[in-house]
Amino acid sequence: MRNSAAGDAVAWLASAAPDPADCRRRWERHPLGVALLPAGRTWDVLVVTGPLGPPALRVLTRFTDAPGPVLGDPAGTRTGFFVPPGTAARWLGTRIRGAGPGSWVAVPHPGRATGGVRWLVPPDGSGRLNDPGLLELALHEAAGQLADRW
């Protein structure tokens, strides 16, 4: 990620925090470079558990050249798609947890490697999020692909 893009991404993510300056300090001081940010104001996160997340991301990147931010854990067992606020409250899906108002999300510093949660698609600072309709299509197609393998 270019330095200016990383700076834009830091500013955009920190704007979700109750105290953006404190968020930036936490990123700098936390040994893993992670800050807890509230969901529901700037974005919601749909967390896909199990093996469906990575293939859904691959399908999503076929549908759009510029998907919104996506987090992943090192084991590939949880994939978090950043979506517009309000999406989590309306989303119904097996093995998908919505993080909306009242939820906090562990968010790594963009542009910096961490040992835990990491950016699969880092934010670019523009505020672009994943389109829920495209994400739903990607999840359905990925589920079909997984079912075909079994």
C-alpha cells in the first residue's frame, strides 16, 4: 500500500473511533498494531465463519475490480467484509455474524503486518465498502463451489 493511501486509510478507519487521536496512538503502541473500533457508525462487518469466506472473496473480486475492505484471521476460519452501516441488522445467513451498533471489531493498522488479524483487502481511505448485493451473490456462488467439491 502506498504511504499516502495508508495514511488515508488510517484517517478513515480512525474516524470511526470515539477518539481518533487515541485510536492512532493505540495502533502505534499496541504490540500487535491492533485497535478496537466500534461498528455501526462508519461501517458494519459481516463475519463469515468456516471455509466459505476465502472463496467468497475470490468470487467477489471477479465481480468487482475494487472490493471494499476485508479482514481475515491467520487460519482462514473467519473473514470480515466491511459493508454499509445497517447491513448487519438486516442480514440473514448461516455461519455469518453481523457486527453492527454495539459491536467492537479488532482492526489492524493498514499497511503494517501483524501476527493476528490481517487485511485481505485493505481500506484505501475513500470510504468504499463492499456492496451487500454483490457479497450475497459471491457467498452463494462460493457455497455452490464448495458443495460441488463434497
